[in-house]
Amino acid sequence: MKSEPASRHEERPHPGTRVLFTLGREGMAVEAFTSEVKTHEDLVYYDEVWDSFRTHALPRWPLAALAALTLAWAAALALSASLPAWSFGGGLLAAGWLFLLTRLRVLTVRLFNYDGQELACMRGPAGPRFRSFMEALDARVAQGRYPLQSLFEGLPLGQFEWKGRGRSWSCRFAYDRLVFESRRLFGWEDRSYASLMAVEPPVRLAWKLPLPAAAGFLIAASSWALLAVLADGRPEAGLRPWAWAFACAAGASALWAVLGLRVAVQARLGSEVVETPSLPWWQRAPRQELLKLLARLIGLADSLGELDHENYWEYHRSKLAILKEQGFLEPWPYRSALARLNSQEREDFGE
């Protein structure tokens, strides 16, 4: 039997400090305690939450630094380093790996309102309990939305999804914003959103050349050219085999660079840039599909920028019409949404 979703989450950001998040009827209560004295209290109403940023990322630079230090520590053993110093270094590395593993489990969730202001920030281990709390919070936020908002956000307006080995990336158009989600191995995830009106040109391609392959090609090609000049007319010097070896290394590095060349798509979202996962250069079909979607969204944002926002009902009627004209909405979902919009207008005016 599935347990009930958790309605309370507690975290301790600093020694002696704890923050309690409790799901109530109208909103989420946020209480901060320092040495068991309540120092802050707030209520985040569900209907104020527009969307959230979620990050469960891999700290690459600390991981790379720890890996390099671990290799150096292992090499010190091979070089007959003193046992006390080697053991002390091993203890420090073990503590570093333990701290890094605790950070790997942290899921960060930030809630924002319609004006882009942060309402709350929650951090917890990416386990069943914290995820259960987030599911309960999402359900209450969905229930607190204005009925028309839920209707509009549920329309099939289009999305792009790419799946690779152990990871996936998607872009979904949700009426008034774009939602970007990426997932990788071991539960790493990242979720962000941006207002539709923030999408603007240019849309560019970001070419990703494997740096080790490029460096290997430059070194091998330079060495080959130098040895070829030195070995010219001096067969007794024995430099020709080395020249051929460097030539083969340069060819292998060039092949690696060609096969490893990847391309990502970048688009501007106001002052920020969103970038898709980099794909091999020969995978043109998914890249073309995403470029077409982004081009249509930019054109849609330009069209919506000319609408009058003064009249709520006329604005959404005009927006639905533009979505239908530009191919985002099929005839039946358009008629259904328009009928619901007209019905809600009559209810609000008491007709």
C-alpha cells in the first residue's frame, strides 16, 4: 500500500538553525528557528507559485579536483612516500569524498511567483521522503491554480524531447512559458523555466571540439613537421620512424576530433542563454526539429507582443486565435479552450 505523501519537511542549513516547511490548506508555512527560538515565519500561498527551478547536479570541479588528488595520493605510495604522511593524506581524501557524497544527494528546489521573485528555497536529500513532500506540494499548487490557467497550461502546444545514453533533455511549451528538463544517470536532474516573451533571437549553434583531440593533433603534427625537416637527407639519424609515429598520432587525433565533434543549440532568454545537450554533428534531424520549434516560438512571441493586455478575456481569445493560426493548436483543442474561456467569463460576470 502506497504511503501518504509527506506534508512536512525540515532542514538544517546551519548549526543550531532549522527551517520547517509545512503544507497547509491555503499555502505552505515556512518557519525558521535559531536555538529553538522562532526567528521568522512566512506563508507561501499556492496560487502565487508560478513555477520552480530544480537542481540535482553533479559538482564537476570538486569531483575532478578530488579525483586528481586521489591519483596523486596513489602515485605517492608507488614512490615510497613516508607512511605517516601517506596515511594523513588518505584520511583527508576520505573526508573529502565523504563530504562530496553528501553533497551529491542534495536536491535544491526554488519556487517563484509570476514576477520572477523567489518565494521559497528548499534543500533536501534526493530520496523518497523529500520527493514525496515535493509531490504533495506540486499537487496543492496545481489545485490552487485558476481553472483557466490549468486549462491553458494543459493544452498540447508542442514539445521537443531528446534521449541519449543515460540522459535526456526536453523543451515543453506551456502556454505562457517554456519548461526545460534534463535527466542523467544516478538521478541527476535539472529543471528550469522561462517566460515565452523572453525568447528572442539569435538562435545559434555551439560547436564542441574535443580539446584533448585538438591538443593531441597540434602536438603530434608539430612534432612530425619538425622531425620530417630534421630527417630530410639524414637517413642515418634514425628520425624517420619517429616522424612516421607522430604522423600516425596526428592522423588518429584528427579522426578523434572529427568523430567527437558535437553541436549544441543556444537560444537567448532575456539576459540568459539556454543550451541544449551537444549532439554529434551528423545527427541533423533532432537539431533541425528543435531549431524549427524555437523559430516558431520566437515568431509567436513577436506576435503576442502586439496584443492588448488591458482586457483579460479578449487577450486570451486573441492569443488562442494566434496559436491556432500559427499551428500550435489543432481545431478541436482550440474550440474546447475557447468554449471554456467564454463559459468562465459568463460565470465571473454572473450571467
